[in-house]
Amino acid sequence: MKNSLIVANWKSNKTIPESLDWLSQFVSGFAKTEGKEVILCTSFPLLYPLREQIAQNDLDIKLGTQDVSQFPEGPYTGEVNAGQIKNLATYVLVGHSERRRSLGETEDVIGKKIEQVLEAGLNPVLCVQDENAQIPGRCDIVAYEPPDAISTSGPNSEASDPERIERIASFFKSQRPGLIFLYGGSVDDNNVRRFTEKDSIDGVLVGAKSLSAEEFLRICQNA
Ligand code: PGA
């Protein structure tokens, strides 16, 4: 059976107490299922308390951030650099479409962020919106998310056609053997399996439906 990554993207949601409540609800129903890896990508302030709970309870859950500084440590007020993330998380989302659109992130900046993440020994998850996107050589995980499939993009947004995503996944993999391909955009407990059952799709990136522990649990179970 292939390994599936089920990645939650909480975006800019949850306080520390809310995140700890979420975790205790989630783990009360979560038994690690063979071949599934759960990753929670959260805002920076939630990482330390979540990491403590995960370690104390010996939970098989990994953490990730949703961004990183393009710079190393130094005089960059307000930035969080990759070295600071290193002891807290394992994965870093880079280039999410919301950051490209609302925060003006360019390919150049995204490339620098990936370099920082790799230098710190962390795993970048490069979010791409274009089926012809170039994947930097050392970036092993890509999350393909068509912006109009993201749940907040409009009242009619819906998940992409899994057959189409499978074709895109195999195209990416033909260019980059060994690439881990995730799909994101309106994934829920009803449609998740239609993606994860495809040979070339290695997992999903889940936004809105990861905010409720019960819903995310069902997604993990159904994946
Ligand atoms: P969504 O978000 O699951 O709410 O569509 C996915 C994402 O933006 O990563």
C-alpha cells in the first residue's frame, strides 16, 4: 500500500487553547493507520504548545509551518527564519496561492525560501497553481492547488476532477521521478478517497475542513 500524507493547513486560524482542544479531540479518535502520515501546518505561536503535547503523549503527528523568512537570522524585523523553526516543525509550506496573491510573493522570493528551508534541514512543501510549474531540484514535495478549487475562492468552488489531477500528477512525476505529489482544494471526507486512491497522488492538503477535529479525523480515516 502506498504512503499517504494528510496535511492540514489551518491558515491564520486558532488560538493556543483552541489548538490544544482540537488536538485532544482529534487524538481521542485517531489511531495511526498504516501508511498514513498526518501533518498539521499551523501559525507560528501554536507550534511550541502543540509540539509539547504531541511529545508528551507520544503521538504520531508531525508539525509544519505555513511560511518562512526568505532570509537567514539577522536584522529582518518580524521575520521567522528557518533555523528558528527547526526544533519545532518538520515541514514548511512555501508559495501558497494566498501568499502569492495577498502578500505579493514572487517566484524569486519563493526560491529563496526553499533554499532557507533546505539549508535548515527541513522539508519544503512547494505549493503550485500551474500544471507546468518548475519544481526546484531539491524540493521533493509539491502540493498542486488550482486557486479556483480552494474553498474560500468563491461560493461555487469545488474540488477538481480526480482523473484530471491524476494526469497532472503523472506528468509532474514524469519530469521529476520520486516527487511526492499532493492535491489541495476543497478536499473533504466525501471526496478524499477519490484522490488518495489514485496511483500518482500521494496525499492531500486540507484547508477549511481541517479546522474541525471531527471532520479532519473523518478525512484521515477515509483517505
Ligand atoms: P481548502 O484549502 O481545503 O479550504 O480548499 C486548501 C488550501 O488552501 O491549502
